[in-house]
Amino acid sequence: MNKNISEKDRNILLVLDTIAELGEASSGNIVRKAWLSPATVSRAINRLKNIGLVEIEEREIESAGRRPEIYRINPDYGYLMLYEMRAKEINAYFADLVGEIKAEIQVPVEQDVSMEELMELLKQAYTSLLDAAKVDSARVLAAGISVPGVVNEENMRIERIPDIYRFRDANVYESIMNVLSIPVIINNVSRLALVGEKIKCYPDCKDMALLSFTNYYGVGGIIINNELCKGKRYAAGEVGDMFFDKSNFNTDYCGNMGCLESHAGLQVMYDRIQALMDKGRAGILKGIMERRETKKLTLGLVEEAVAKRDFDVADIFYDTMKIWSSGIINIFSIIDPEVVVIGGSVNSENTLALEAVKHFVSKGVYYEPDIRLSKLGNKAQLYGGLHELRKYVFSELLTEVVRQQKH
């Protein structure tokens, strides 16, 4: 929250934050949660209602004949855009101020797309979602961009990113701002997924970690004492950057070639398995795929082949599980979190992967750690992205709205 505001405005914003956190609340709820006097809360609510940020939720009349006043954020006060940048597509979402998705679209992206073409795709997605939601662009408050890379949150510069976009350009932030003409924040996708897991599944967990394994990279994030681990340069907590392959020290610049993320992505495993199938091996898996009439490998298919004793596939599968386990052992050894969640494209059906990871981790940790599969999957980063975007809007943009409103 902006420190250069009056105590009166600070109290109003505290009430606003409290209502946003609770979803809906009575005056009594706000008084107890925010530690403010009933008179202060009453004045703040009246101010927020006048601005249009807060509205009364209609409730049935109580037996005593009184209608309780329950307050909530006005969802239509403004709207939010969220872009998930992936290797082959952009997932774009349009949401109201309470985080409810009003429209969404997926835009395919070519591997060699230029910066100009990428900006045009963002603009087209923006226009399409506005049309679908039937909302004027003037009512869009801000946009959030999630990327698989290290983001300096002070200047929104992407310091390092897997080479799938032209986002190494120093002017990416300005380019997006110019195209969308609204405030923009950029966040690391794995950290957003971790935030999503916490707020939806582990709200009372103070220390936790996430390893999000997708078809492209294996990445993650860490929360310590309810705060995202970022460090001075916003590079701390990057689980995917853990370096464990010593062979790459023989090159002039290792980059991320020896990092967890370059070895742990599901696509790396799929490519190794596909190479065997091309040589006529992994026959059990090949038979399963033919019966299913699919040419696309999935973790579920791989697990099924392993369970049916396809030893070619099993060697690669368990080698990948050992890589995942190496990262998890390091996390438990350094911060000893309450829980480690495995997510991304790994879901609750991938029990063989979970059993393998638990087995290998037990060899490096003397106690029984709590390791779980994500219940949210790829939706975790959507929930986390909306949460962080709403937090930015409430702490930065709406501060100015409150300050400019006459008392």
C-alpha cells in the first residue's frame, strides 16, 4: 500500500482490502478483521459506496425484522486482462474485479514469431475478449502477463527467459504498455502457480514449494512465512534454476543447460521415449497409443506403459522421476517446507509418478515429507495471476481513486 497517504485514506483502503479478502462481510466482520472502530469502518464504507467500489449484497430479512447489510466489491467497477504466455499459444482471460472469468481465448503462436507479431497477437486477443464480454476498453483497469522467466519486478524487465519468445528485448514492458494502453504487470508463471495453489488449497500453510512440470520446462517456486521467496534480484526461489549437471561446466557459458528445468520438463522425457519408438523399441507403449488412436504422448500413457512392464519406457520414466526428486530433496534440505506440491501438467491421476518421487525422496530425507499432487493443474497459474493482478489494482491503482475522491 502506498505509504504517502493520509491515515483516513489508509483506513479506507484497509477496509477495501478486508472486504476483498473476505469476499463479503458485515460491518462487524470488518471491525474484527481490520482492527478498526465501528465509526471508522462506517465512514470508510460510505466513501467506498459513493465511489462505486463497494455495494450491498441483498439478503433475506432476519426473524428480528432487520435486513443485515453485507458488503462486497462491486465486480463491475472495472475489469482485468490476464495473458499466459506459453511456448505454442497465448491463453488470454477477461475477468471482473472479483476475479470471475467473463471470457477467454487461446491464440496459437509460431516458434519464430517476431516481437511486432507477438504484440499484434496480444492486441487481437484483447479486442476479441472485449467484444465477447461486451465491455468498453475504458473500463479495463490493468493487465497481467505471466512468463516462464526471471522478472525484475521493479522495472518489469524480463532478465532471463527460455528461448521461446522475443521477450529478451529490454523494451518488452513498454511495448506491451503501448499496445494495450493500460497499466501492466509481468510475473513469473511458476510463482503465480504457487500463489494459486496456496490461496485455493493451502491458505493456512506458511512454508511451501511448488514444482510445476509442463510439456516444456520443469520450474517452481517457494513461499517462506507466507511470502514469495524472490531475493534482492528477484531470482531467488527459482527451483528450475537449481544446477546439478557438472558436465556443462566444460563449456564457456553453462546458462541453464545444467539446470533442473532443462532436464525435468515432460517434453524432454517424451522426446527420449519417441526416439526409442522410432527405433522400433517401447513396443508396449506404441501398442497402447495405437489402440487409443493417438500419436500424442501424455504422462498418463507413459505411466500405463510402465505399469504394463515396458522396460524401455520405465528406464526413462524413472530417470525423470529421479531428476524431480533431486530438486525436491534439495528443497526439503534447505527450507523444510510443510508441503511440496507437484503440478503443471501433472495431475491427481498421475499416482505412479507421485509414488516414484516419494520413494526416491525417501532416500535423501530421513523423515517422511509431505509431497502432494496438484488439484488445480494448469489452472493454478490462472488463480495466482488473477490474485496478484487484483492485489496490484487494489494497492496501486485504487489508492489513487480513493485519494482523488473528495471527503
